Amino acid sequence: MESTAFKLDVNRRGDIVNLQNLADDHRMNWVVDPAYLEQVGYADQDKLFGEFTLTVDGQTYRSADVTPTVAETADRVTVTYTVADLTLTETYRLVADQVTWDVDLRNPQQHAVTITNLGVWASLAYVMFRDKNVHRNMADSAAVFPSISANFTKLAGVRRDNQGPNLGLYQTAGHLQSVGTYNEWTNRFFENVSPSLDGLLFHQLILAGGYAPGMAPKNDWIYEAAPLTVAAQETVHWAFALQAFTTPTDFQRVAGTNGHPQISYDPLLFTGQMTNITIQLPTGHHLERLVLEHQANGELVRRDVTDDYRDSILKTLISGVGEHCLRLELTDGRTDLVVFNVMDSVRDLIETRVDWLTTHAYNGKDQTPQDAFTPISNQGESLGKLSLILQANLLNRTAKTPEQVQKVEASAVNYVKTKWFTDGDFRHPVNLYGDFYRDMDFEYIGHVYYLLAQFDEHTLALNTPATYLKWAAQVFNLRVNAALHDSPRAKEEAHMLGVYFLYINDLLRALQTHGLTDEYQQIKQCWQDATKRVAAHSADYQAAITEHFYDNAGFGPATGALANAGYVDEARRYAELLKANIGYSNDFRSQAPDRWWEAQSYMIHSLWGGITAASALDAYEVLDDTDLLLGAYRAFVGVLYMYDSHATTIANPLAAGEAASTYSIAGPNLNRPDLSRNRFGQSTFAQDGGIYSRLFPDGDTGQADWDMGEELAAYLTGFGQTAYLYETATGELAVVNGRLNQLSPTRYEVTSAAPYPHAVKFVHRHQSCQTTAPTVIYDTEQGFLTKD
């Protein structure tokens, strides 16, 4: 079928196998293509757009096992299945600028039927192609960000090059419970090939249930997992619209044209603050009530806040901590929601974490390996916790600082140096991965040594600051200097950018200041060569490839590095990939940077979520692109959730100071339903065998904080210290990581939410105020009135 807006093709079963926006010159196919599945050997024809699974009386049926009746006309396709004595009909129409999709479930029997699961596949083209042609992964694949509610669920399909047009799926009728995902993937990491991983996510709209008995998230009080009872002779109806959009703001606008409330909210609030939630109701509809919910002491606390809603804004005092859900009910009975997090103090969270690491995770001399911080890993990412301890103590020295720093120092000298390098010789790495080593590990080691060098001799116990600075230089030179490696893999990785963009300029300044001229010149040259090389090939986006075919661990650091090195136009190219990578949703957790391979579902990944956010923030300061600022903040709020012991929807809560590297956003996670909407460590996959039995040879260790810390160290150098003023599209003053209080027509009080306030910046106006005061005064005509 074809309209003025879309071209739609179905296969013999009535599955949508091709959907193109005719305004898109590239003609991206917006649904999973069965030809690609066949090409790469993935047997998932049962998950094409329109297929479904249904469970009745304990028996699960797949539409793929049934032959439907398909009827086509010029403007519609009707697909009818008879399953378990029920009739399910799907109708696709091309109407104006939309594809409409109706799902009708009829019970022709003389008795009611209870359905414990009904999931319909809405398989948008969320694909990491097994292809080094990065443009294919950018232009023919989309990140998919869910906004889930009973009556107003939507999916934002964002093309990875951020050039659009994008595609939204908007619920227009019926009652929906969730959106689940299924992951198909291949990982050849231990074959010593790079890139080694590809895959895709299939999205399933959960119309009923979603979980096998006993598998639903036991503490998730926000989302439903209820069965559906269909009365005798009853037909249950759902409807959706597929429609193009451009930006996050336009996504909301298009939702409004489809009858959705448009709600704007802060993803993170603190106890004692007021909400500032704006709600634009759909035309012709009226508000019945607003209810704010959170959980305290295992009990759900519900508060009717309708009376606090005036002039389209809800201002109500926040109490309690953890996830908060605002439920909106219209007079016609339909409901919507937003979910935000409430914390008491980010500073307490960080310092509690640092204290926990140095008292619970440090082996000392009594355990093996001595002086290591657990969990033990061969990957350099696991050393990020050492950098966090050091960075936090550099920002705020306490009575515990000497002890905490000296434990990191002992680990860096006695454990790290001898594990990663033969006899502690920085010129001879150890093959920790069978017959190869990862050059990227060394940037984490170099960061630890650089941060140790920032402490005075009275705090350090084993070596001088100058020694650690020299070590940092030697390790970092190994990281970026391909001439120091023999293996092709290591040489290739030496040319890759990495998280070292966070501290390279600081390291170079330190080397120059302390007279390490040879080291300074060598590293500066390698850094310049690396960024020049990436800049020269920025039109090919080759830095988006790492060990994976398309990776925010590649294009994130590339963006930050190019921006920090002064390659503005090239950084702007890569920044578009970052903007498309960071989610937007009615649930703060679904605003995470798009990544799936540690959870086998859309997820928050602490390390790469934080590094992606830090890249976006670094790029914002150079490019003055507000979308990067807002995206960076949304992403970091999700990362902080991975350390938040006050979370109440989690099946395995964290004690204060504990952390978890991974959160499965999808519910259900159809690969591992037990991980749905839960935080966990990746060693849980050891039980699945395969590559995981080699990655985690000790099985499921139960330790959830495997590769964490570097992202909080990055947070502390950005939002950990700085609040940002900016102008909205309508010219109004706004703030990220803080609160505004208007004192006069031109004057504002700015209160920073940074845990260690050091600055407030107005990047667009090239204005800043360096101060440790939590509150400053800004005048739109005079600038900052608080003196530096």
C-alpha cells in the first residue's frame, strides 16, 4: 500500500516487512526486515511486526504457528487469526500522514475467557547491523525509547544519525500494560576479532500480563502485569498510530495531536522541594484528578494533589524518597503518568559510596588478591571505583581522606601494577584475555595514577606525587602510542579514542608544569595524532566502531575528544549521534543512553551511560547545543539511580553504599524475565553459559558493581560541581542541575543542585560565576551579580 506519506508492504502472513516514509530521501525501512534476519542467521520470523503470543489456561500460543486470513484492499490490510477459540484481527490503514493499526480480540464463546498474557510484536528497526559500514547503522537503524501508560503509551523511534524523519508509535485506544523486548545477538569477543558483537531488539506491546506465573517484578508498584478477562461475545479493542516526528519537542506535539496529554517534568527532585510539572491536556478533555504516589516502609503512599494544579502547572511539596509516580486521570476515565526520582542528597550518596568501597570492597592484606578492590575483573573499567574514591577526596577532604587514599594507593602499586604489567614493567602488558590484552584497559590505570599525583606527600604513603605522575605518563603513552605494540589488535585500539578524553588536558598541563617535557611532548603528539585522525575521517564516523559494530562507547568519547581538542565542526557531526542516543520518556529510567548488550534489553548501564552523559556535557560547553545539555542531565539522573539505596520498585534493594552496574528498563525482559525492571551485576548471566561462562568463570558472584566508578568520577567533574543556565526556545531563562527563583523582571536567584558547588555557567552568553556558594544572583541585563 502507498499513501502520500508512507509505503507499506506485508508478507503472505500479513506481517509488516517494509515501512518507508516517502519524505525520507534515504527511504529507511522502519521495521525489522526478514531478509536481514535470514542473512545473519537469526531465526526470529515469529517476531515480525504484527505477530503475537497469547496464553490461555496455562497454554501459550504463537501466531507463527497459525495460518491467518489476509485480506487486502487499496488502503488497508486485514489479518485475522483464530487462536484458542478466540479471534484476533489486525487492521492496517494508510490515513493522511499516519499508518493506523487496530487490534481486536473477540471471544465468540458463551463463557468468559481469562488471558494471562497477550503480547503483540511492534518490531521497529532497532538493529545493530553486522556491518562495518557505519552509515548503515546510522541511517537504517533506530533507537527506541518507550513511554508506558495504560492509555497513552508511545514509542519514540529515533534514527541513529538524528537526521530524521523519526517515527513515533502512539496508542489511541484500549488499555496497555507495558512494553517488553527480546534480544537476538552474536558476541565473538574471545575469538580475538573486532568488532565482535551485533544484534537487535524486538519490541512487544504487552496488552495483558507479560510474565509467566511468579516471574513478574515483585516490587514494581508502578506498572501492571494483570490478566485480561474477555466476556462472552465481547470484543476488546486497541488502536495505535504510526506517525513521523523530528525532535523530542515535536514527539510530544505529535502525541498531542493524537489525543495524548503533554507532560513536562524534572527527572530528579530532592526532599522538601516543590514539583514544577506542566500538563497540557488534549483538546476537549478535562482533568478529573492528580494523584502522587511513592512507597514508604513497604506501604504505598497516595496523595491527591489536584488542588495544587493551577494554570497548567502542578506545584506541590515533595515528601519521601525513591521513585515517585504522578498519575493523571481524565474525566473519561483514561489515565497517564510520569515517573521521577526523589533523593535526599547526592553528596551523601557519593560519600557513602566511597566509604563503603574502602570498608567493604577493599581486600587489604588478609584476602586474595591482596590490596585489590572487589569484584575482581580483568577489565580496566573495574578500576573506575579507585578513580571515584580519589576524585571525591580531591573535591572534599575529610578525616577519612588519608586512609581512603592510601588504600587506593596500595591497590594501584601492589595489585594493579603487577597484574596488568609483567613484573610491574609498563612496557610489557600481560595477556589477561588468553592470547591478547586490551589496550583500552590502560586509560583507566593512567587515570588512577594521575589522580594519585594530585595529592600531597603527607597524604600518600608509598610514593611521591611526582612518581605517580611519571607512571601516569608511561601508562598513558602505552595507551595512545601504537608504536609500542606488536599485535594488530593493540595497535588498532591505540588509535581509538576512549574515556581518557575526560582527563587528557589535565594530564598534559600537569606534565608540563612539573617539567616532564619528554613525556609531555610524546603524549601530546599522540593525542593530537589521534584526534586529527578521527577528525579527518569524521564524515565516515569510523570512531563509532569499537569492539561492537556501533557503540556509544565509541562515538561518545569521539564527540568529547573532538570538542576538547578544538575540532568544532567534526565534534558537531558526532554530537548528532549522541543526541539520538539519549532517551526521552515519561519515566526517568527510560531516558538512559541507548544500549542493550549487558542486559539483553534496553537498559541503564552505569559506566557507559555516565561516559555518554559526560561526552554530551563536554560537547555542550563547546558547541552550545542545548539538546546536549538536557540529554546529559537526563542520562546522569539514570546513572545516579544505580547507586540509590532508596529505590522501592527493585526486587533486590541496595544497602547504603552498594551499587549495581546494570538496570533492565524493559518489562518484561523476554530473554531473562527475572531481570525485568531490576538492577543487577552482569555475572548473573554466567548461568546462561556460552560466552558468559568465560567472562565469569566463577559463576554468579552476586556482586553487582563490576565495572562502576569512572562514570561518577566523570559526574564529579561536571554536574557534580556546576549548574547551567540556558535560554529556552521561547527565550525564557532556565537552569539545569539547579532551581530558579525570579526576584524581579530581570533578576533571578539560582540555587545549584551540584553536590560540590564550584560554578554556575551560562554557556550561550559566555558568562560564568566561580563560587562554592550554593546560591548566586543572575541578572539578564547585568550578568552574574555574585562575585567570583
